Amino acid sequence: MEKDRISTRREFLTREFPGALGAFSVLASGCDTQSEGRKELLNKEVESLKQFFKNNYKCDVKARKFKPEELITIQGTELSLSEEKEMLSFLKKEFIKYPPEYINRCNLKELFILRALQRLGDEAQKTDTSGFTPTIGSLYIEAYSKLKNINKLVPWHEGVKLALIFHHELFHMADASDEITRFFDEDDDPWIACNPEGINAYDLNVRTKDFKNRPIGFMESYGLSAVREDQATVVQYVMVNLPRAYSMSRNDTVLNSKIEMCKNYFNTLSNGRMNEQYWHDLESGRVGEGYWK
Ligand SMILES: [Zn+2]
């Protein structure tokens, strides 16, 4: 997910998920001004959230106090203690949509949440990005960012943006993991074959930003750029707002087939735990803490 897509993505989000990006706010500089007592309480809450990710998913989630060498070809700044608590609480709601079996198969060992993420290229060229998987095991996602021409920081977790980034990047991670027998691949015939006739899909020369509306068969125009981005954009909406994904595909049989293929993918990779019953429960909001016990 790169920042040059965001203008299109923002338009899409605002239209399809009203309120998703509506709540912009200016953030404090990041220093905590809480009293010592408050700080101690926050520390305890953060520690217990971290334990939750560690105990249930064997994953270290960090937004502060990491060593610079832990960042691989990426740049970003730490969050404050209160921001870390807010982000971990938010992410917990997204993590619990997955059974531990799936997260383990994704090979997610550590997740960093940073402010204003930049990817460092070979030639030291920096690219803004909202999520990145540099190696098997590590995932970086952006919590706050600066949008072009808006001199305000945007907290991604307000609305659905942070959740979309998380599910999108986690899918790429699963896709890239060597230990997984690939469910989808770039030459995945059923996926490509179901696209509408005459659509110029998966062509690097297609300027996906030029699309005002989502093309038929695609969750958003960014999906036109590559098969794996098409899959990741379908997955992100299925996981964030399944009822909305269903209603978008009601009169779109191609999109409907893609949603079903993604559900089959999850069912297979979770050893059958993300089955039809799970999708009913997710749709009706019954997947919460304790669901996988
Ligand atoms: Zn992507």
C-alpha cells in the first residue's frame, strides 16, 4: 500500500465507508504528561495487551522502546505510551478475528506500529508507505501519517484505515511465507479467469488513480495493479466489514466469486477453523474475545 494511492483510496473509503476518514485531529507532540500514577496504570495496561498478543498469537507487538537495529529498511518514529495503549487495544479487536492457527501460518513474529512510515530503497530513496513486510516474520504498519497538503496528522485507527492496513499486509505476509503451500499464486487461473471481459487488469501501466469508481469485479481500482493487490484489497474489506463487502458484491458476480475464493483461502489456511459458521458469526458481529477457545 503506497501513499501515492491514497488520494484514490481516501475517495473510495469516504464513499464506501462513510465516516472512515472523517475524524481528523491534531495530535499532541507525543510526550506523555500524565501523572506518575496514571503512567504506571498505562504501563500495566500496555504490558497486559502485549501479553495477550504473545500468549495467544506468539507475536511481539511494539510501538515504543525498540532498538533502531530492529527496523529493517524502514524508518519511522515511536509512539507515546498513551498512543501505544490506544493502538494495541484497537489492534486486539482485529487480531481476534483470526484463530492462532492462521497467524502462526502467516509466520507473524513481530509487529511494529510506527508514526509516518518510510521505506528506504537501495539507493537510499525514501518512499512513504502505510504498511510493509520486509522479511518473513516482521510486519510494519503506520499508525499516523501526514497527508499531502493537510498540515495535520491523521490517526489511521479512527475509522477503519488501520484495520484495513493490518489485514492487507497480513495477507501479503501469508502469501510470501515459504512455509505455506501457496493457495493463490500469480498465475492463479480461477482468480484471473473470473475477471470481466475486456478489463485491463494486472497491467503495471494502468494508472489505478484515474478510476473515479471501482471497476466491476474489483473491490477498488488499486486491485487492478496486480493479482496479489487485488486479493489483498478483497481480503481487507472481507475482514474489516463483511456485511459491507457482501452488499458491494450483491450485483457483481465477479466480486462475489472473489470474496468466496478468499473465504476458501482462509478456511484452508486456518485448518478449517474459519469455516461457514465463522463467516456467519463474523457477519453478525459475534467474533470477539474468547471466540477461539
Ligand atoms: Zn499491497
